[in-house]
Amino acid sequence: MSIVNLLFSALSGKRTTIGVLELDALLTENTSLSSQITEYPIEDGTVISDHITRESERLSLSGVITGTGTLFNVGLGKYKLIAAKETLRELHAKRELVTIVTGLDVYEDFAIESLEIERNSDDGERLNISAEFRKIQKVTLRKEEVPPEKAAPNAKGKAGQTKAKTGKAQTGKPTNTQAQKITKLGEWSGKKQ
């Protein structure tokens, strides 16, 4: 565990958070920015690339939550570890977007892709957290006015409405004409009615 990181975060008051959960120390932070480039082979054997699609930003981090207090923050022992693990489970189960704050950046609208919570006998009262997040791109609704020259001057109400009567659907026995048509269709398809 990085003692310098732990001491610096305690002195500066800036803590790494995943949603509402504070980490006692951030060990690694890895931001991944990737793109997909299209490739189209052509007749002479070369490949043409004419478009780049930006993929969602990814964040991987690992950190520590301890049951003991830091220099200025007195911990609550195992209760703190139990509460932290439960908070991480809730964040994962709710599938809500979280904001992650580190010493270098603020990551908004990220979803948990994977989460590992490790505890072992060598580390004592602490949880080792490894998490991977992906940025979620939200769609925004955009409304546009139809240009007057494109709109019909007498258009009113909802599209597709008509004042014509649609009639009623018949149920029950088919008429003689309908029965003959059904019989002919059955003969044509090879099935007898």
C-alpha cells in the first residue's frame, strides 16, 4: 500500500470516492481511451480506412479500505469494512451510474463493469478493491421545427388521423361467397378444409 498516497489523502482532505464510498488509498488508476477504425479491402489488395468510431472511456482502479483509522480519520474497525462491502454490493446491484473522484480526475456517468473485493489473512483489517468502469453515453432528445415550406398548409391534429368510418369486423359463420373462397384457397394450397 502506498504510504505516501495514504498520508497525502489524509492531509489534503482529497479522498478517492466511488459513488458515496471513500477509499482510504488509491493504488492504481488506469484510464483507457480506444477507438475502432473501419477497414475495407479493395481490389488491388490494400485496405482503406475511412472512419473512426470512438468507444466508451474505461476506468480501472484498485484501492484499499482499512478498518483502522488513518492519521486524522478514526475508523470503526470491522463495522467499516462490512459497511463498505455492502455499499459496493448495492452500487453493483442497483446498476446506477456513479461518479468516481480521484486525485487527478472526476469520472461522471460511469457504470460498474466488474468489481472484486478481496480480504486475506496477511493484510489484516482491510479490503483490497479492484474495479472496472465504463462511461455510459446518454442520448439526448432534440426537437426541431418543421420548415413552413415543408409542412402542408391545412395539416392539423395528429398524423394519420382520418374521418372515414372504418366499419365493423364480422365474426361468426362465413357467408356463402366467403366459404367458396376459403375452399378454393384450400384446394390451391393442397389442403382440404
